[in-house]
Amino acid sequence: MKRSIQLLLLLSLVLSSPGCKNAIPQADTETPEIHEECNGIYYWKTVLDPYSTELEFLDKHDVGRLYLRMFDVVAADSLLYPNEGAIPNASLRFTEKYGNYKLNKILENKTVEPVVYITLEALKASSGKEEDLARKIYIRVRNMCQYNEFHDRVAGLQLDCDWTKSMERSYFELCRKMREILNVEEPSWKLSSTIRLHQLSREAPPVDYGVLMVYNTGNFQNPDANNSIIDTKDVAPYLKHLDTYPLHLDVSYPTYSWQLLFRERHFMGLLNGVETDDTSRFRQKRENVAECLRTTPYGDRLLLKGDLVRTESSPYPELAKVKQMIEKKLSGRPHSTILYHLDSLNLSKYTEDEISELYKSGNRD
């Protein structure tokens, strides 16, 4: 999933980067906070080892804020971890071949916002123990930042969870407890939360600000969907709540692609790199859907005759239309743009001008 950062005035003066500017008071608070507009991007891999082209992207597009996925929180196996409701999983590994010198070069002139993804199952397993979960998340994030020597570049923590109505109370309690911990342990850090489109109609979580995730806008398990990553028809109905949403929002747009496998109209999983233009194995059913003509090996599994592979992407014309709709709704409300995510293969599908247009905001000079 998929996320921006607020700085205190003192930190903005000391640590501000070329990509972060136009500090502005946050509305609806007795003591206005400072929120810096800033080009941002997510790093959503399990190993921090960006290619040279990805480092060039950060400099070329004046990216001043890196949203670094640290780990997931998943429900613990009750047999293996009888005393744990939730445990960390798929933690980010910091490659050793470059050492901290390389890490500091990656983060040069940037602030960092660690991101922790929390599954609904983990949230359910931790119901009633939200303070304990919040402290464990904070301690693990702090230790990872300190061990890898970039704690001084961190200015906030982001929680990423697709909470539902039934789990709203528990998630909000987790946010409240995390905010209390940060106020004591890391008073310069701000707490943010991802906000899905369907959550715009709900109460805002008790955090300092949110990041509106404008991707995975459709139901990817629907075999009749055209593009579940981003589609104006899916986005438009939710935007009626955007201009009155009571929380400061930054906005994140997708720049990724994927393939989805369907068998007898049932979603079977994600694929990557299937050559659906191989006419000896596939035939086009519609523009982005190919039918498998015969059994085809794929990794350690098989694609069967009749299986459908739907290839989805984040085309710039669709991104531009959605962004225009959102900019209109957020007119007069300064905000940052964040791209998801730092991956040279996907980013290479856009021109430099297109990336610059995505980062451009109607509220920025």
C-alpha cells in the first residue's frame, strides 16, 4: 500500500530540503502546525537497494521526502506465538554492500517517514491491546532507524491500514495510543495515516494528517473490471466528501502495473511478466485481457487453458484526469503529491514532463 510528513517549524528551518517548501499553517487547530508541501515517493520493497536510475529520479524530480516501508504487522500463529496477537513480518532489509555511507547518500537532503502496514487480521487479534501494539511498533521502528543511522532524518511515522467500520474503534484507539507515545518519545514526529477513498465518508482518524491513496480504486477480484488500479469512474463517486474532509490530506498516485489471473471467473492471484503477446499461448479477448490457449508454465505453477490474464497499469492520461478532479476539490487546500512507488521499470514508462505534471500542484508556485 501504499502516505506524507509534517514538520515542526524548528525542524523545517533546520532540515528543509529543496523539494519541500511553502510552509503553511494547518487549519482547524488552536495552535497552527506547519505542514510543508513536498514531492514525495514511497519505497515499497523488502530490500533497500535502489538502482542508479532510481537515485537519479529522486534528484531529477526534487523529491524531498521518502516514505520507507519498514515492515508489515500480521496476526500471529496462536500455536507458534501463543502470547502474541500480532507480529512483524517482511521487514525491510538494509543492504550491507553499500553500508551507511550509501544510505546517507540516498537520504541526502531528504526527510524520511517510516511506514508500517497493519493487516485487518492483526488489528482484530490486537483488539483491546492497542497500546501494547502501538508501543511495539514504535520501538521496532525506532530501533531500525537508530541501527541504520538515519533516526535524525525521521520526522514522522505513518500507519497504513484498510480499516473497516467494524474495526474503526480499534484502529482509532491504536492511533491515539501511538500519538501519546510519540508526544513523549519523539515530540518532533508527526503521526499520519493512509486514507482509502471509501474511508472519506467516515470519521477522520485521530492523527496529525492523512495521505489519500488514489489507487486500487476498483475491485481487483472482479473479472469484469477494466482497470482496478485507477479508473475515473471508480474515483468520482467518492470525491463528494473530499472538499469537506476535516483532516489535512496529501495525495498519493500510482505508477505501477500488475497482472491478475482469473480461472472460471475466480481471482487466483497476481502475476508478473507473463508475455501475453505470445500468440502461440494466448489470444486477446479484449484490450488488456488475454486467454490462455494451452497449459503454460509460470514459476512453480501452471496457467491452464481458458485462464484469463488481465494486465493493468497506471496510464498517464487516466492519472491526469483523476488528478485534475482532485485538484479541483482541494483548491485552496495546500497539499503534497506522493508517487507509489520508486521502481525504475514502472517509472520508465512515463516521460519526465509527465512526472513533473503529476508532481505539480495547483497550490504550489
